[in-house]
Amino acid sequence: MTEPFRDPSLSPRERVRDLVARLTTEEKIGLLHQYQRPVPRLGVGPFRTGTEALHGLAWQGPATVFPQAIGLASTWDPELVRRVGAATAAEVLAFHAKDPAAVGRNVWAPVANPLRDPRWGRNEEGYSEDPWLTGLMATAYARGLAGDRPGRLDTAPTLKHFLAYNNETDRCTSSSHLPPRVLHEYELPAFLPALRDGSAVAVMPSYNLVNGRPAHLSPLIDRALRPAAPDALMVVSDAMAPGNLVDPQHYHDDHAAAYAHAIRAGVDSFTQDDDRAEATLGHVRDALARGLLDEADLDAAVSHILSVRVRLGEFDPEPSRRADPAVVNCPAHQALARTAARRSLVLLKNDGILPLRDPRRVAVIGQLADTLMEDWYSGTLPYAVTARAGLAERTETVFCEGVDRIALRTTEGYLTAGADGAPLTLTPAPGFGPVAESAAFDLFDWGGAWALRSVVNGRYVSETEDGHLTNDQPGPNGWEVRQTFRWQPDPGGTGVLQHIATGRYVAVGGGGTVALTPDADGAAVFTVDVLRSGAAEAAAAAATAEVAVVVAGDHPLVNGRETEDRTDLDLPAAQEEVLRAVRAANPATVLVLSSGYPFGTVWADEHVPAVLWSAHGGQEYGRALAEVLFGDADPAGRLTQTWYRSAAELPDLFDYDIVANDATYLYYLGSPLYPFGHGLSYTTFDYADPEVRVAGDRVVVEVTVTNTGNRLGEEVVQCYTHQRASRVKQPLRRLQGFARVALEPGAAERVRVEFPVAALAVWDVTRSRFVVEDAPRTVHLGRSAKDLRVAAPLEVPGETIGPRAMARTRAADNDEYHGVVLCAETREDGDAVRSTEPAAWVALWDVDFSAAPEAARVVLSVNAERPATLTLRLDDPLSGPVAATAAVGAAADPFDFAEVRVPVTGLSGRRDLYVVFEEAGTALAWIDFV
């Protein structure tokens, strides 16, 4: 008789319940690690979570490489993104069939973090700064990965990284300040759609803390994420994050307590210590023995895990989907990669030079002109069609890399490399005459990071395990990039080289040996001899061609990546120098940017006739680029992020309150270099006759779009709303939907966009729920968040947010604040506010004190590092009348909140109430009046 858990006719819930009931406690514990242990007596095999598949299968050898996630989103084409996800799933299955132990079917993609700040090192992994668009694209990619068979999964997609994670700097110890409105209006809307759709069946928490509590212990896992999913949701930890709960986060004193808390909070699978599971399982056993966990906790976690395995068809008599090994990098996937790359290209500026008009010769110039980059989560390129190669298929080209060739000289001699990649040495200076080829290096300046390619063998200089330097690497690579150096000049024009990964310095020892030293004083002092100017060579090449195409951008393993944020938005100075030299030599210059994030290319926008951007585009990038440059296809991409002019226009990287800090296109008050949604076409469009109506719980928007140019073009009709009156600060505009339309010259089409009335809601902190306010609104339609062509009024039924009741109010639900951050109220749950400076305050607007008795008392739930004072003022935090003063005693620990009761006077009518923290380090959880 077949065991019920192997019966596909039963529901996943029934099958899981049967299997869990058959497991011993020790067998259940064995399932809680990334490398799940088999249960041989039941015929249950091993299972591993975590196959990387962000834009194609990664880390497993050659497989189809699609554009980076930010590039996929720039297509504004969710169906195309779904197809890329489906192709990736097919290749995952092919690799899984070949090696099930190495390639599991739980894939760690997509990334649903909204791209709040373009300096984030992992910007390339996300989709958009808009939460709705992020949710749409994450759902599309996850649906492709999961497949479209009801109740059966091709792969099991995992949303990353929950929650409020946009900084690599101090990512394991920093806490993201996340007020309720930002949580509910910005962060959660990016994650919930893929869960509600059922396409994402797992979630990975992030490394950081949120409001003082590690994200892996967030009560929102069970409170917000699991209720959104139609089926059981598996939660996997990020790599090594469970151990962080003890050190460096110091949230728990020992691992048994930390791991027990994680399981109770909703973490089901521990990604810790790679495939060495025993330490983790030992901590879980210890937690059980100490009564920190019980069998029901194990059953819940194991049920979530097994639900995913059941839906993957693991226990079915026959495989749910047979893998085809020939699908990997097949012609159909190559064509899809080319389509995705082409449609991701965004035309930022065009003075008429594009499309190219059959030039006889094109100069292709730049550090990225004849190479394709793999990022940390890329697959291995099966082949590479570079910009140079793609253009060379269309016309005659001349190529120049545009990098300086240098020699590094001390008073004793030259830094020298051998063709065999042996350790570098210092050889005596040859005196007069040319520098030997062995002492020549091509300098790739990525903006604060140098990579040196030896001319003698074309390999890059890298650090060895014993601290020496060799020229044996294909380029910057690996988790810890060992091939980059920081030049530290001195006033005399010489300088020292610091190895970025280790912080050590290049030094010369006895016999000319070259090694790294921690002692800056012992560093070798070099003079940089420029043997050949990259900018001059680039200008010379440009002058020989009708058109110059400069391909510039970032190195995704150097400029910004996991563990490394950017500090600015500048194009690396060496690339800017080449661009300026080329533009001076040939006015017909096109700048092609390839990067995982925006640049502040102000000079290029002012001086270069055309600027085109894409993310790193995968294996077919060069052909896709040529198709757009030559006009075979209209530029179809649109920006999903604001391009700022400089980092000076951005708030602090660690400040997550986009509402208070006017961040993202939703609130940004300045004039961006290129706005959210921007992207030009080779034709022009006219918008006319907008119409808005409400049909039940939907808003229907229509507009007539006409192609007023002389060629076929594609338009992305973007629909934004603006609420003109509100109790709270409103976005300047909010994307509610879009529609794509392809039109022949002179053709017109009535375009329709729909969105739910509920999308107009704001989070009401006075009642902790969404509210559609009774307020005037406008619908705008146009080409970007700043290029809005037509508008129409929108009237929907709503409600008025009345005054706050004189009742218990959580301090986190304030209307405005100064000098405070959110912190954890208890170790497990609840948010409080904590002052970071004297005279900090939180405001509760429009409190109805009309029923206040003359002899009222206020109760405050407080915690203080040292004795402190809270002052309640009416109307103004500095000069308003004092209603109460409360003395607060020092607490034993940050979770020790105590109630303080004091008399309160002067309460009448409707007033704004300010709670003023006279000292730093004082926390308030809630306030109540009795």
C-alpha cells in the first residue's frame, strides 16, 4: 500500500501531515539545515536549498546568461521577464538531473528589495525603486521559475531579502529605521505580490536589523508574509546569518537561544557552516533540551519545508517534469537572451545621431567595449558577443580599449612580470631606452580601484596566499576580489599601492622580491611612467571613423557589489577622460553605458549627442546593442530608477524613511538627470483625450496615443496618480500601471490602464490600517514621472481620517519625529522609539482631548539607559505649553520597559501633542491617558 505522502491525489497539506507524523524528533531536526538529511527508512532522500538563479543559472558552469535583474525590469515587459524565468527553470532542471546534489530545485531568486538608494552595492540584483513595479517584475520572474501547473512546481522560487535591506556597509550590524508608513506603503508592497500569486514559495530574511531587531527574528514573517501565501511558505536563512544573532549582533547570548528564537519567529531552514550541519543541529537539540522549543515548533518548520518538496513532486511515483539536457544554452534561449538584452536598452539622450545611418566605419572604444562582465550572481558565459563584436557584424570597426599603459618604477628598478605568471619582482632600471615589455602593465582604473593587466601575458596581477603578487588571473574575480589596488599618491607625484582586499601595501624585499606588508611605512614608493595614453589613443582612433561609440560603465565585482556600497555616482575618472577626448576628436560620439546602477553623467548629457544605457546584458549584448544603434528596433527600455546628478542629492545611505527624506521619485523634489520611467524612442508620440472612470473597485484610465513620427515605434504609456489633499505627506506622483503599444507612423490607439481603488490608500497610523481618503486626485499619463502629457481628475469614494482618540497610542505610530529611531520593545515583538540626541521628539497630531477630565493622568511605557526626563508639550515641541513631566529611572536592559504615571494638565479640544526626550538614550513604547 502506498503511503499517503506519496499519493498525488491528496492535497499537499494532507501529504505533509502524513509524512511529518512518520518522522522521529531526530529526523525532523535533520531537515532544518540547508543540507537536509535523508530519511532512508522512509525512502526520503537528501535535499539542498539554494541554487542561484537571479538572471540565469549561476555558479554551475556555462548556461544561458540573461541581462541583470535591473536590466530585465527595464524592459517594462513582465511577460518577457516571465519567459526568462521559465527558461532559467528549464536549465536548472537540466543541471539538477545531471547532478542533483550540486543543483537543487529551491532557487534563490528573485530579489524583491525596492531600490531605494542607487549607491547600494547590490543595486543590480533588484528591479526598481518603485514597490509596485518591483512586485510586478518579481512575480513575473518567480512565475516563470515556478511554472504554470496548478499544485506543481518546476522550481521553488525564494524571495530575497526581507526586510529593508539596501546597504552593504555594516550590513550585519546596522539597523534600518522603518516607520509604519514606509513599511506598509513601500517595503511590503514589493514582497507581497509574488507571495499572494503563489509563484514565490519561500522567503529569505536579510542580514540587517530592522528597528533594532534582526530581520531573521522579525514577527512580520508570520504576521505578514505567511498569511499572504496561499500555501505553506518556507523561510530559509541567509548564509551564516543565524550565527550573527550571537556575534556580531549580540542579540542572544548563545546559539541555542538564538536558533530557538529564529525557529519560533518563522525560520525553517538554517544556511550555516556550508554543508557542515552538525553544529546547527546540535544547537537545535540543545534548545529542545532546555525547553526553548517544543515538538510543535519543529513540526511547523518541517511542515513548511516538506510542503515545498511535495509540490516539487519529489515524492510522486513519476517525475512531474522531465529535464531536457539539450535545453541549456539552446538556440531558443539564445534568442530569448538577445530579445531581453535588446528590449532592456534605454535611450537616455539623442540629438538625432541615432539610429546610425550606415556608417562606413565605427570606432568602438572603452574598457567595456570588447568584454562582457559576469557579476557575482551571473552564470558562466557560454559565449560572449561584445559591443565590438556586435558592431563588427554590421560594419567596419576600429577598436581602442582606451586604457593607459604604464610602468611602475622605484629608485631601484621596475615592477616586472614574467610570461609564466611567477611572482612579480623588482628588476633594475634599464637606463635609457624603451621599457621592457615585462615591466609594462595596462591600467584599468575603475574609479578608486586599479586593476593591472600584465602586457607580457595578458593576465592580471593578483595576491597569492603567501602574500606575493603574480600575474596569473583573467581579471577581477571571486568573493574576495584579490586583483585590485588603491593608488595613494603623495605631494611629490609618487605614491604607494594598497591592496584593497587585505588593506596591505606593496613592498619590495631583499633580492627584488615583491610582497604585501601591513606596514604603510614599509611600502614601496612608485613613480607611474605612462608609456602610452589611453585617452590619446582613443581620440586618434575616433578621428578615423564616421562615428565613435564609447562603451563605459562599471565592473560589477569592483565598483559596487555584495559587501561593497558605492560612495558616489560618478563615472570613473579615467573613463570620463577617454569620453571627453573622443568627443573632442569626433563630434559624432555615442556614449553607451553598461552598469548595474545609475551614474551622474552630467557632462555627457550636456556634450555628447547620444547616451544609451543598459545593465550588463548577458551573452547576446553586442548583437542587441547593434540592433538598437542601427535602428533595427526601437529603443524599448525605460528607467526603473531615478538618475540623480550626484550623490549630494541623496539622503544618508542608512536612512530608510523615504517619506521624511524626500527619497525616490515618489518624494524627490529636485530635478533629476533622468527621471524614473524615462526612455526615448526613435519616433514621437502624442497623448490626447484622457478619460478616467471608476468601475466597482477598479479605476479605468484611457488615453489616445498617436505615433507622430515617421517610423514604427514602441511607447510605454505610464499612469501616475497624485492626491492633492491629505492628512499626511503624499507622494508627488505614484505609478499605478502602464501599457505598451507599438504604432506605425500616423497610427493611433486607445490605450487602457486599470488599477484597483485600493491602490490609492495610505497607511493611517492613527488606526493602523489602510485608508482611501476622501480627497481630490489627479491621474497623469505620460512618458516618465516628469514627462506627463495629459491629466484628468479622479473621484473615488473615501473616508476622512478624524482626530486621534485619547487612548493608548504606540510611539512608533507618530505623525512626525526628530532625533529618534525605532527600536525593539521586547526581544520578540513590538517597536518603540529611542532618542538619539537631547531634545528629540515625536508628534501625535490632532489628538481629541475634548473629553479629558481635569485631573487626568498619563501613563508612559519607557526605558532609559540612565535617569532621564520626558516632557509632554502641546502645539510645539520647543515652546508649547507643558502638559506633563515624567522622570524616568535607568533600566537594567534595553527590553526592560516600565510604566510611569504622572499628572497631566491643560488638555482640551483638539491639539497636537509632542513627547520631548530631554536626553539621548530614552525609549518610549506607548502613551496612554487615564
